[in-house]
Amino acid sequence: MWHALSGPQHYLAEGDDRARRFPIDVGPFCAVPDEPTAEHFDALRDLTGPGTEVVLLRGEVAVPEGWEVVAPINAVQMIGPKAPVLASDDPRIAPLGPADVEEMMSLTSRTKPGPFARRTWELGTYLGIHLDGRLVAMAGQRAKTSEHIEVSAVCTDEEFVGRGLGRALVLAQINAVLGEGKVPMLHAAANNVRAIALYERLGFHLRRSLAGVVVRAPF
């Protein structure tokens, strides 16, 4: 997240070279440099406000004394293919935007793919599939670095699981990212065996584990 907030997505970032965050209506993710000091965490507390819960998604997280660890995040990071894969030929896939926010909020509230706020879609290209007049599946983009774009918010309404909608949307995102000259990557809960197996079939491979945390800033 640090390399996104201080790189391609700096236009959305709040903060400075000591600590950065996305606006709260974009997402809860904050970041400090790769080798943080107490000064960086002090800046993060000042940026977010004392007592505020924030999300740090890093390879390793060691928070200073006074910061409360609210919940651990046990995840894996996966890197996608560097060359085009099978094209998604599902004609129902369409871009999502401001007019779809209420439906995106509803879908993510039911399927729980991870943090999603009213402006999260502004982070990158979001694609969805509507059936019976409602949004039933989507996949988007979140963190962008100089080399990678994260595929995120992959979710399908429970009623439509098993129809290949998620697969089609991830394929479309893979090729969209490659079309921007970057490599797709994503994060998944370490215990989400079904999702990890799908991503592996689509050309992703495990890069590393992530020990992120939800932490509360000290007063």
C-alpha cells in the first residue's frame, strides 16, 4: 500500500512521506514506509486521529507500544501471469461507475470480499455482470504500483455461485491489467482455499504470506 499511496495513486493519498492513507470513503488502508520508525507511527496517529482503527497490510507488522492490535489479517499475496491468458468472452461484462455505487455496496455487504466503501471504485477499473436487472458479480482494482495492479473485490451473489461469473470477471481484469503494461496481483485470506485454487487455475502463483493487522491508534 505504501508504494501505491506514494506512487501511482498519490493523487488520492492523504499524508506525507512519513505516513499516508486513503480517504476513509475510499478505504481503510494506511501505510508507513518499508522500514518504519516510531516517528512514522506518530505521524500515522496524527493523520488518522487518536483512537482510530486503521488497516496495515504488510509482509510483517510490528507496531510500537501503545498501539492496540484489534485483529490480525492472515493473508497471502499472489502474482498473476505476465502474458495474456484466455480472453473473457462473456458479453454481459460491463464497466461499473457512479451509477452502480448502491448496487456495489449492496453486493459487497452480502458477500464480504473485503473493505469496500462508497468511493472504492475510484481506485481503478471495476467490471460487473447484471442478471435479472441487478448486479450479481463484480471484480475491481485496488492498489496500483509502478509494476503491479491489484485485482480486488471479486465477489458473486450466493444465488449465482457456480456459474463461472467470478472466473470470467477475473480473466477480464487480468487482461485489462496486462493491457496497461502491468502485472496483476491479488490478496486472499490464507484459509480461502476455494478462491486460491481458482486463482491458481487462472495463472496466479503464491508470492508470500502477509501478516496485516487492524490496529487502533493510541490516545
